[in-house]
Amino acid sequence: MFDVPTKTLETAPVSAIPTLPQSIVETQELLGIMRRQDQFFASGMTLSEEFRRAQLVKLRKALEKHEGHLIRAFAQDLRKSASEAYFAEIGVTLAEIRHALQHLRSWMKPERCATPMALAPARSEIRREPLGRCLILSPWNYPLLLNITPLIAALTAGNTVVMKPSELAPTMATAIREMLADTFPAELVTVLEGGVELSRMLLDQRWDLICFTGGTEIGRSVAQAAAKHLTPCILELGGKSPCLVSRHADLTVAARRIVWGKFLNAGQTCLAPDYILADESIHEDLVTALRAEIRLRFGADPLKHEQLPRIINQRHFLRLQKMISPGSVLLGGRSDAENLLIEPTLVSATDRSVPAMREEIFGPILPIIKVKDMQEAKAFVKAGEKPLALYVFSSDRREQDDLFHTLSFGGGCINDVLVHAGNPGLPFGGVGESGMGAYHGRHGFEAFSHRKAVVRNNTFIDLPLRYGPWGRFKDKAFRLFLN
């Protein structure tokens, strides 16, 4: 399937990762790109189903053509194995395109709505129209998935796009730019590389929609910049996503799935379980199961495991090291500063005061907190901000329903982790501090569209009732029709 040797790519040294200047785009160049996109959008080319379908097909072929190049870039920036790069990014993205192609026609059809008697004989419908020129700002942790999935939604809805990948994954940013430049005209899709200065320059402009994925604090800045132009935003942020393990859980399966979801991409996943709330009656057995699962998947010395992804840069590496208190380590805790590696680490925690509980971890550290029962766990979650994801491991249906009914979160799973984000039929998004808006599948098509209300009337019947002058008879008629 892959045309590159996995081991060679995964062991690329940190020193080989190139860096980009803060900005390689001038203001006049950006304004020219925006002007050409506005002209292209105004031509009406993007409105037809045929055009949108053709762009999705071209994108699918581009991903297949550039697969080897992308896998090399994943290995260079994140030390991702070829298999992880495919199933967690390329494959999921291809599935999103396939889903959009299957359903595009039905999504684009006008939606009939009931019409009240007072408006008879008119008919009412909702039509979706593209918003226009959209800005996509994406993070470094899943650089392909979180760039291309919003792009799919934007193209499906008939928009033009300016995209800025994260400068912290520079090899991937260049690979994406080259792939999309080889696929689309710049007046439809343009990828710009740069850093903070470019982001500020982009946010100073007026857009028809901004889709941002990243941290909560930067998300606030994006929302503030968008507010100056009343620009709608999709903000996919993060937060501390809890994983609740009940006394009714299958601990073997729970441990297997938690370890998979937490340590995928070295824990650098916004949806990863950020901490565990474990029922006191199964706490020790769960820790034992988690230890066994980590040793099974990563070996006795995880730092020598050739498929252990690296931490993205030294700043994040040092930040994560400070979260590991030696006295709290249940397993792991070692690191390799030269290669920016941290082994899967379990730590014991009691409350939100410990270092690993003060902020989103975004790394391979998993705190475990012992609670009396799931009611105490529920109270703990409610005391914090609304998370992007929530996971519950329990075989008790009433317990499952109680937790999912009474807790607020972006999305989640029962007896699993992460996989809800892989279903294009489900919305992906946060709530409160973890974000606003959602996309994927039809939800992405809707998010990048304006829902336009239309009443279609005829002229062969024109009731005089609504025209003045008004009197007692018309007043009674109004009350009859409108009540």
C-alpha cells in the first residue's frame, strides 16, 4: 500500500525538521488572492452539483496520488508510522469524501416546509446557498485530517477557500500546499504557509466564514477578530475530556480502548481521554489492566519502540515534563529530550490541583482519579468546563443513559473512545469552552451554507384580505387564520 519504508521515516531526527519564517505572504498578494476568489465565486461556477462533485472527485484522486508524499511528511513532522497516518488521517478523509459524493444530491435539494393556512396557496422551502470565501485555520496534530475535512465541507457547499496549515508541522504544510496547488486553481483553493504574522494578517481581512481548530485561548482571539466583520465562526477547540469507568465496566476492553485512544499520536489528540474517573471498587484492577495493555502495545521500553510518535516541539515537550510528578507515576514517566519522546505515562491524581489536571494535557500522560461512584464522577465533570468529548465505560444501560442525559459535552462514546469522530453522519464539534459549530458529512455542508427561506406563491389567486383598508370583517378573518 505504501511506497516508503516505514522504519526509515519514523526515525527522522528532530534536527532534520525544517522551519518556516513567520510569514512568506505579503498583504498585497493576499488581497489579490481574495479578489480573484471573489470574482470566481461571483461567476456562479460553484453553484452546480456537477461542479461540486467534480471537485470532490479531484480531491480524492489527489489524496491517492500524493499518498506516499504525505506519509513521508507525517513521519518527518510527527514520527507517525505509515499505518497510523493512513487509518487516522488519509483513510478517514477518503471516507468523508465518499460519504459526501453519495449524499451531495440529496443535501442540495430544496427542503419543503409546511405553509400556514394564512399564506395559502403558497409553498415554502429552504434552499442552501454557499457563503462565499472561507478561511480554514488548522492545527499541527492531525494536519491532513483537520485541513481537508473542513475543505470537503466547504467544496460540498460551493465555497472558495483560503487555507493556512500550522507552521509547527512545516513538512505537512508544504505537502498539503503542493497537493492542492496541483489539484485546484488558486481562485478556488489557495494554501498559504506562514506563522503568527500570517495568521494575524488573515484575521484582519473580511471572510464569509472562518473555521478554526486549535486551543481555546487562540479560539477567543479568532472570535474577536471575526466579530469585527460579523463573520460566522466554526471553532473546534479542546478541553479536558473525561473518561468515566464504572464498576459495571468490562475492564479488559476498557483498558484496551482507552490506551489506544489516549496514546494515539502520543496523546496529541483533542478528543483523547484527558483523565480517568474510576469507581473505587475497580480502581486497582483498572490500573493493573492499563499497565498490562501499555506493555503489550509499546513493549518493555516504549522509548525504543519504533512507532512511538514524537512530541511536536521542545516547548510542548518541556510543558509535558512539568506535568509528571515523580511521586504520582503509576507507570512510565521517562523521556528522551533529544528525540522529543515521552513514554506512555499513568499518574495518580486526587483533584484538579495537580499539574496534569490544571490544563488540557495534549500528550501521553493519563491521570487517574479514584471516585466513590459514578454520581461523584458526574459531579466532578459538572464542576469543570464543558468538554469536547466524554467517554463512559459501563454495561449498565440506566447508568449510561443517566450520564449521557445529564452531562453536557461536544460528543462522546459509550464503551469506546474517539470513534464518534470517524462517523461522517455525526456532527463533530464542541460546546461552551470546547467550541461552537460542528461539521462532518451533512453537518459540514450545512455549516458552510446559508439556509435561505423561500416562499413560492402564484398570481392566479390574490386574496384581498391582506390589503387595506381593514375593518371588522378582516379583523375576524385575521384571527381565524392566524390562531
